[in-house]
Amino acid sequence: MTRKAGDNANSSLVTSAISRRAALAGMAGLGAGAFLLRLSSLPAQAAAGGELQVMAWEGYDLTNELADWRKTNGVTVEATSIANQDDVQAKFVAGNPPPIDLAEYNQAYADLYIREMKIVTPIDVSKVPNYNADNLFSQFYDQPTWFAEGQHWGSPYIWGFNTILFNADKLAKPASYADLLDPSLKGKIAIMDDTVSSWPVAARVAGLGEKYPLLTKDELGKAFAEFSKYRDQARVIALNQGELVNLMVSGEVVAALCADPSIITQTDQQNMKIEMAMPKEGPVLWVDAWFIPISADNVEAAHAFINQSLDPAVQAKVAMAVVQAPVSKKAVALLDEKSRNRIDYNAIDSIFAAGLPGIPPRASDTHATYDDWIAAWQEFKAGM
């Protein structure tokens, strides 16, 4: 599952259509600002102490799941929410990066971070005993996306799908992305401002999904011309999960593309029946990993945090909370029945058979580059 930043890389695309995840409590309205919490160390592993700075996706910072663990040793953590994956590398491209000790990255950015930008430092797995073949599914253990050149660059800790979310009381389950173009839904759908999931979907709705991310510039134009039909149908391009929750609970929006099902618990708490649909074109499969940035100054606490994130009980809790899937095979037995039945874990080999989506090449004479896609995405959003 190696993802190269060069021209012949990042070419695999997932078309598997499977289930979802169980959602996230108490995060409505959370933006990308920083917030404070308390974390502690794991005494038997790397010795943690002092301040730990973390960058994590909304709801994926393990605040609730590590509550008991935090109380044990009182490490102070400053956590900043990620709204878009580009938020992460933006912290490190300029000189004098901040002392961030842990951050998340989507698998598509592995080569960009590790080999090109060189913003990742190796993980010492001797300090992460929960990282072992007995605990992890083989798809997440020593795979080249995170393990290369004899070094562990990232620690996968959660995986799942971004797909269509819809109000089951107001809309029949969509079978295709194209169902959201029904004239009756004009002004009632949302698109997430998330390049990791929106770009593959733009290619798919244009019939170019199998070629993503290696589209020519002409094909890139065709992809966004087709995806613009959805933008013109949409009420908004939602900036974050909190905004989408508010729009769906208010009834302004009845369906969303490229959405993270982690909002489902929040909407459930407000008696809003939001469900997940798996369109025939396929959801977007992803894996998130923790990494230790080059500017980390509390490396011991970072290792302890990573180790605890792989504990089977913690894995089960976070998977249920964000309606996603654990990387720990031991965690499956700890899931509640509803969460366990969302995904056929016996079919995990076939789920990952097509590989994981990457990002467009940074430089190419024949294909649209990452910068070309960024420019097209900005133009797309400006058309709202």
C-alpha cells in the first residue's frame, strides 16, 4: 500500500462499499481552534510527563476514550483540531515550526510528509508494545505506507469511510451520488470541505474514479465540471463537522457528500435520524495514523500516547464513538453489536484489496499535479 509522491504513485482507488461507524458525542460546533485537556502517561511504557501538544481531527483526539488514562499521570496537553489535512503540513513548511508532539495524517499524505517534506521522525516501536502483529490486523502492521526503509514513520490507529449521510425521515437511501441531483433536493445538500474525500468523489462522478489520482489536466477539468453539478445543487460547502451537524439538525440540509459519519451520535442525541448510504460508485476508504513531527519536544509522552491509542479497549471505544473501525483485531470483540455488525471484519482483505487512495503527483509532464488540483478545488469553492 505504498503511496509515492511521484507520477506513477497514488494510483489505487477503493471501490468497496461497506458500512460505517458509530459517532461522536459532544463535539457539535467545534471548529479548528485549540482547546485544553489533561492526559497522563502509561507507566509501563515510555515515560510521559510535562506538556504534550497534539493535532487531531475533530472528535479523534481521544479526549473521552483516554479519560481514565489521563488521570493517572497528569500530563498537560494542548490539542488543536484539524479541519483539513493541509492544516497539518502548513505548520511545518515555514521555518521555526511549533513544538507539536503528535499529529494525524491520512495515508494519502505518507510520502509527501515522510520523503518530500521530511516533517516526520521515526517512531521507536520498542516504546509502543501495543504495536504488534498479535494485536493489529495485518493491513496495519509493518505495511509500506507507514513502515519503510527499516523505520516506522506512522502508527495507524483508526480507519473507515467518508460517504453520503442523509436524513432518513426525509429522504430515501441514495443508491448513487447522482441521486442527490434530484431537482427536489436543490439547496438541501451539503459538500464537505475536505480534499481527501472530495477529490476522489469528483473523479468518480465523472466516470474517472479508476484513474484517480492520475488524471490528465483535461480529465481534471471534466471531473470538476461534473462535480460542479453537485456544488450548484448544494446549500453550502461545510467547513467542519460542527457546521454540518447544525445544518442537518435545523433541517436546512437533508444529505451530505463526502461526509464523516462521526456526527451520527450528535444527531441521535437531538432525535435526528441520520444514516449512512454506500453509493454504487463506492465510499472513500481511509486510514489515519499518528506521527511524531520533527519539532516534537516531548517524544516520550508522544510514544506513550500512541501506545495507549492502540490498546484494544481504547480502540473499541473510539471506533464506537466516531462510527469507524479499529486497527486492533482484539478490539472487535469489545465492540457493541451494532458497531461490530457495521463491517464484515472477516472480509477485511477484500475491503483493502484495491488499495488506498493517494494524492495527485507533485510534479508531472502528463498528469494534473497536486497544485493543479488545489487550484481547481479553490475555483470550485469560489463558485458557490
